[in-house]
Amino acid sequence: MGPGRTIAVVLLAAGVALAGALLTAAAAVPGDAAALRGSLQVIAAAVILVVAGAVLSRWLAAPLARLAGEVRLVADAKGASRIDPVAYPFLGDLPHAIVDLENQFARARSVVDDAVATATARAEEQKGRLEALLRDLSEGVIVCNLNHEILLYNHMAVRILGGAAEFGLGRSLFGFITREPVLHMLEWLTEQPDRGRPGAPGSTGAFVCATADARALLQGRMSLIVDDRNVVAGYVLTLADATQRIAALGKRDTLLRAAIEGVRRPITNLRAAAETLAAHPGMPADQRRAFESIIVIESARLSESLSALAQDHRVLVGDTSVMGDLHSLDLFNCVIRRVRDREGLRVTMTGLPQWLHGDSYALMAALAHLIGRIRRHTGAAGVDIEARPGERGCYVDIVWPGEPLPSALLSTWTEAPLDGDLSGLSLRDVLERHHSDLWSQPDRAGHARLRVPLPKAARPGVERRAEILPSRPEFYDFDLLRRAETAPELGRRPLRSITFVAFDTETTGLSPRDDMIVSIAGVRIVNGRILTGETFDRLVNPGRPIPGASTLIHRISDDMVRDRPPIAVVLPQFKTFVGEAVLVAHNIAFDLSFLKAQEKSCGVRFDNPVLDTMLLSATLYEHTDDHTLDGLARRFGIEVRDRHTALGDAVVTAAALVAMFDALERRGIRTLADAERASRMAIELRARQARLAGATGT
């Protein structure tokens, strides 16, 4: 027995002896001294507890605590056992059992470490091979998750996207290429039943996009990354600069045209010689027949060759390898940049964006070429460019102040060669490739337009399911139009001459007091034109979780806003964008109440005049109960895209307002003051209807 255990036994024995003596004394106390007897018994019990507690604390509890600490150290550390069973004499076989367990744990850890080291080495080897493979590819490769964060890329991707220093892992893809084509392709592929299956029809898709700075147009291809449950986890992009490919196509067409022209002349001369020979009957008959036979046969062969070559040329010129769906925003941004750099001309993008199908680079060069010609012919200081829906596709309109262009002049323009990389092609070649033509006609008062019809997108947009996207309930603030004081001179101005900002918000819920904005967007309207190039679109970190019911509607998740700025940063930016413009929204009381709720904390004030397209609709179409944004879009034939996104709804609202101008003027509502007065009447009428319904219980 060790000294520690001996001391413990002695102390315990002494305590028991003392307690026994006290109990003996208590038993000897006379019966009339019960209090004394009880006191002695309590003291005896206390002595036993104190002695037992001291012994247990010193030789049991403390060793157990120390042993627990050493076990944690073993779990955290690597190497041999650090527990000495001899140091725990009162714990019996427990320390020895822990030592055995520790040794087994160490062996298991060694096996795991070896497996991890082997797997790591194998992964590094595969990573090296993958990096070498990606490095040798002539196309840029980017791997992204569903938050569009870059997970992997090769050096060619950096080179194609401009070699920006900020390009790197974890960055948003949309800092480098445009958003709409990528989102459109991702949504389209996600809806395919064969998504993620290599070689399946819906496994990959091609698209055209632009760099974020509109420096270049890119041909892209997307493949989905799916897990074992066929759930999409991300996507892989391959990107190539379309400029070089289109330039090579232009050179090829030049060579083909030269070949055709080179063959055409010998054929003409050969046939002329044959006809001349046939006109001289003095040649001996046998020679004449042989010579004529050879000339006729060769002429026919060359003629057939020419026809075949011409047909091949038409096929090659119409080669669809560079044709694809593209977004008018991308195309027009590149046109604007090209014209600004080469002509110094102001080009304003207007109207609603459209999807079209074509050769992106050739269209960019052709449109820039036409704008340059228009400037040199008319002296226009600026032009508008807009994509409008057509019966079989869409129209690209170039609008300027002045008169339409004569068709003879346009014929001259179409035969002239294009500038730059496509100098081997004429404008006519580009139009024929797109089965198109162009003509000029009057536009709005004092303006003319040049119209180019283009094919519709080969891949239709993916429509979201209307049954899970309910409209917001109508909100009314009866003091709304009285809060913002409209200057008399502004109130007297015609609606078409006023600058508006149509805006929309997406939120965590429906209560301005309890909920927060998660997205805000706006688009500017100037002189009755929607300036598609002047938009504001921001995601906002609400500082709280977004309810699933809200995400179901606007598709904004917590992950999407985690790294976004708070409303205190975004709202002042939006106020700067709005400036002194008149604010317009659909059901504006809802959106404006969220702005007002954050004014004080953000240090801004929205005292702009306001209009509500819902109230204007109620003024114009009191015979119907459908004054929703979707109802307005159907009424005016407005194509709805990206519904229940802040920018998508803002653009549709802008289009609805512009479409209502004519109807408002027919009702005598021509100025801003007229529209405000009509809106107040609509509010009061709907308030009266609500009170009547409440009184009758309907």
C-alpha cells in the first residue's frame, strides 16, 4: 500500500472512531437531555461527512479531474501516451483501460493520417494534371457555385477577361462578364430533364455575353455540376473571345469571294471564245466539231463549278458556328463603346431589353458602321438605339432627329465594306447572314429611324410558375401625394418632358416597421424614353434571415446577400441615382414606406414628387378590377421578364408608364399636376369603396 492510500485509510479510520465515540456518548445521555443527544449525533454525522469528503476530494475527485484533462490532451495531441497509471492509485483499472484506449486511438489516427496523406498526394497530383490541362486550353475555363462565386479558373480566362488584378477565387463572376446571359442559360439548363448527363441534349448550352466593361463580346458554353441526387451545385463556363473568330471568318469570306471572281472571268472569256468560234464556219468541219465539243464541255464544267462554289460560299457565310442567342443590352453596350471610341458620338440605349439571335460581333460592327454613316450624313450629335419586339423576331431601331434616309442611299451603304476586322465583308453580307434588310421611316415627331429586323432567340426564356408568385396586396397611404410638394413649374410640365425614375424593392416581408429591403432597383425615363443603359440595381444585406416564403417569391437567399452592403450604404447611393427625378412605382405606397422607414438611419430624405401606375390604371380603366402589374403588362403587350425581381419589375413599371401617356392625354391628363390630381381622386374613390364594403360586410 502506498503512502497516499495509507494516509487516506488512517484519516478515514480516525474519523470513524471519532464519530463512533460521539455516538456512544450520545447513547449514554439521560432521556431528559434529548437536545444534547441530537447535537452529538449531528456532530458525529458531520465528522464522517467532512472526513469522507476530504478523502474523496483529495484522492478521488481531484485525480479524476486531472485524468480528464490528460485524456483531452491525448485527444488533441499526437504521439505516444502521456498518462501514467501509477499516478492514480485510487482509480483502480480505469487509468489502465484509458491507456489501452489511447493506444488504439493512436493507431487509428496513424492509419487515418496515412490515408489522408495518400489522398492528399493523389489530389495534388490530379490537381497538377488539371492545372496543366487547363493551362494548355485555348479557351478560358471558370468554375462557379450557385452564388456565382469563382471556385476555379485558368490563365486563359484571366487573359480573355482583361487580366484584371482583382480576378481571383471567391470573387463574383459578374464583376467580369455580364449577368443576364449567364442567368438565362443557367435557368434554361436547370429546367432540362437531362441536366448534368454528359452528352445529353440538355447537358450544355452555348450563349453570347460581353465583358463587364463592354470591351469585347464572348462566346460561352455552360455545363452544370450536379450531385448524385441530380441537384445542381454549380456550373462550368468555357469562354472564347469572339473577335478573333469573326475576323478569321471575314478573311475566309474574302478569299472565297476572290475565288469566285477569279473563276467568273475565265468562264466569261471561254464562252465568248466558243461563241466566236461558232460564228466562223470556214474552219474545217472535223476540227470545228472537236474544238466546239471541248469548249462546250469545259464551259459547262466551269459553270457548274462556279455554281457549286457560289453555293458553298453562301453556306459558309451563313455558318451558324458564330450565331447564338444574345441579349440586346450586351450588344448595344459594345456598340456604344465602339462608336464612342471611333466616332466620339453619343449613343443612348432606350426601350426594354430583348433577346435575339445572330452573329454578335458582325452585328456590333454593322450597327456601329451604320451609326457612323448616319452621323456623317445627317450631322446628328447623338442617336438612340432600341430593340423592339416584332412579329417574327425583333427590330433594332437607330433613331435620330431629322428626316428618313432615301432608299437609294441605303443601297449604297449596304454595298460598302465594313470597317476594321470585318473589312472583307460588306453590310449586305451581314444582312444576308441574318436574312435581314434595312429601311428608314419616320419615328416620333421630328425624328426618323433606321430599322434592322433580326431573328428571334432560338431558345425561349424560361417562364416562372405564376401559381407560386402571388402579387402584393394593395397598399394605400392617403397622405402619400400630399407629402411631396411639387414645384408649380414642374407641375405644369407635360408628362413626356419629365424625368422619372421607375423603381421597385424586394423585402423580407410586408411590414415596413418590422421587415427590411433586400433588393432595390430603378431605371430612368427621360422625354418619354426608357434609358435602358441608366439603371440602378443592388442587393442589400438586411441584417437578419430572409424568410423562406419571401425567398420563394423573389428568389433572394441569405447566401446571396451575406457579403452585400447594408441599407445604410445602398440607400444614399439610390438617392444619388434618383436625384430630383419624379419617383414612380406600381403600388408605390408599399415601396416608398420602406424607403421612409430608413430615411433617418441612412441620413437621406425622399421628398421627390411621386406617381403610382396602379392609381393611374385605376383612373384610366375604372371598368376593370385588374390593376396589377401583370394586368398592365398584358393590357399594353409588354413582354415581362424577370418578374418579381427589383430591376425586372422596375423596367415593366417604366414601360407601363410610357405606354399610358397616350391614354392619359386622351383623358385630358397631360401634366404632372393633372396626374397627381387624378391619383388623389383614385385614392379617395378606393377609400370610399373600402368604407362602403366595410359597412356592408362585403
